[in-house]
Amino acid sequence: MTHKYGIQWRQTFGGARSMFRRILATGLAVALGLGAAEARADDTAIFAKRNAKISELSRDEAECRALASKAHYLGPSGSNVQLQYGLTGAVMLDIAVAGENEKARTQGLDVCMRRKGYARIGLNADEARAMQGLSPGPARDAWIEAFLATDIDARIRRALTPVVPSLPTAADADGRFVVRAIRIDPSSLALAVGPVAAGGDIVGGRATPRRTAIATAEIQEKTGLVTHRHAVGTVFQEYLEPVPWDPSVSDDRTAWCTFLRGERFECIRSTLKGYEVADGYGRAWLVGHADGTNIYTHPWTNPITLEVQPDDRSQSFALHLVASKITDEGIYVLAKAEKDGGTVDVWAAALKFDAGGVAMLPFWDRTLVLTRDDKAVRATFQPRTDGKGWLDER
């Protein structure tokens, strides 16, 4: 999958197969028209802000639709899908992805309008009949403007009130030296001396989990016949995955991930309608990657309370930025966390060499400059002032 900003992510974290199954189910529902009820619900809801003029509403909605058109599904896609699932599976996944893209754009529109002060509120039966009885145009516009002038404050508040308490959000979303679930110690960073061949370390250092929290009450939720439970004291790791589109059309992407078994985590994120749950992967001491797709059709709606813990430097681990692959065109770099003999892949990108054989990676307060040297690279740091990091546009 290719990030908007030209970063090509390697699928090394597992879970694509389970994600395919649930996205496929979504796609089949769309293909069979099972999403019609949701569409009908949208027909009887409007964006509302008290005393907004129709010209203002139309302008704001048009702007938000244009922004939300960039929102897209974050799961598996691209040429590797056919290789993994076959032609039939790839075709079915295309259907699923189309449905997920539409969902992402609808959610993006709602978020963008919410940030402009609007709520999507449902109309009652009489209001819906009155509005739908008017053809689009001046008459319907006049009805909507008159409706927005009525006492709808309580309805707007209800529509903007989260169904469940929000989980703690990342306080350092724009912070330096934080990536996904890790916090890098900049004072520990050391460059390799001399040329680095494929497989060698370019930069070494230390890092800690971004933040941890514990559950202060038992977490229990039922999905179909399955009951999910996490006991009091269950440890969660903070994980933030910035979205690959305009943040003005995205909900907060902070997730809290708890280790289950093997290499699997369960990652929980707050939305207006409840908690979305995604798969995460890593080792017990660190979640390296979390999927961006909700595992379940419906969000969890039982309250979850987490208490953020003080930073604990004793939980630190080694961090290596590795020259995974070097070609004439560029270099593939991989960030690996290492502890107790185990490793977790936490980030990866393909960097292109320019005409002079130089590739650059933003490193917050510095730039990592990689200069091709035959089949190896030499690494240097240059000062940087804009604060951009590994996940930012280069």
C-alpha cells in the first residue's frame, strides 16, 4: 500500500487475511444492497447548526465534501492482493474496498461538518415528509433555513454527545520523536561509521512505549455469541496512526492496544458512536502496528475507563533503523525494536535516490542524509527546523 506522502509500507505485520475476511463481508453487504437502511437513514437527516443560513450550509457542505472525497480505506490493496487471494478474491475485495471507501468519505464529511459546528440530526416522520415533499431548490432551501431557526439546540447537543466516554487522546500528536507506539530518545541516537550494506544498521538508539494505561474497571462487551473481557488492571499501550488525508476530515486516531496472545493485540479507539476495535500486532512488550479497519460491524458501547500511567524508562528497548534493501533507485529502511531477544517491526519506508545518489529522511530536529556508495550507503545528519518526522510529507 502506498501512503499519500510517497511512503510505501511493507505488509510484515500479519493480519491481512483476517482483515480480508471482514472487509469482504462488508463488500458483499454493499453489493447485495444490505446498506440500503443506512442510506435511507441519511435521507431523513440533515446537517444542522442553529440559525445557519442556507447559503452558509451549502458552502460549508460543499467544502467538506471536497475534502472528504480524499478519504479512503486503510486496509490491504494493490497488486499483492491478487497474488495472495487469487483473481476471484481480488475482485470481491475490490467490491469491499469500494464500500469501505464510501464509508470513509461519509465519516469524513460528518467530521468536517462537526468541526464547523454542525451536527447530523435525524428528522422525525413529520419533518421528513415535509422536507421530502418539496423538490430540491428554493422551496426546500427555505424549509431547511426555517427549520434551522427553530429551537433545535437540544437535538444538536445529543447528536454531538459521544455514546460512551472518550478514551485519552495522544497529547503529543504533533510531538517530535514519537512514531505510532514508540517514543525515541534523541540523545541516544548514533550513526553508523562508514558504509552500510543491505541488512546493516544505519542508526541505533533507545526508545520506550509512547504511553501506557490500565483499565480501572472490568471491560466487557458482547459481539454476537462472543463475550470480550479485560480485567481491572489490564495494561494498554497508546498507539497513534495519523491518517493519510486531510486531518480536518478524520476522527482522532489514538488507539489503546492490549496484548492478547501470540503476536496479537486488540486496539480500541473512540468515535462519536462508540469504540471501534482493530487488530494489532507485535510482542507483549510493544504493539508495532495496528490495522485501521474496525473488526466488528457495530462499535462497542459499554463504557471503558483507562488511567494513564507515568512514563517508565525501565521499559526501554533498543531501536535500529536498518538498510533493509538497497537498489540503484533507492533504499528500503526498516525501524526495528529489540528486547529480550525478540524484535518488532515498527515502521518502514522506501526512499528514492536523487540524481546525485542521495536520499533523505526527515528526523524531526535533523535530516538523515543517505548517500549511495556502490552497493552501500553512508549516513550523516543535517540540522532541520520544521520538525517533520518519519510519518510526515517529505
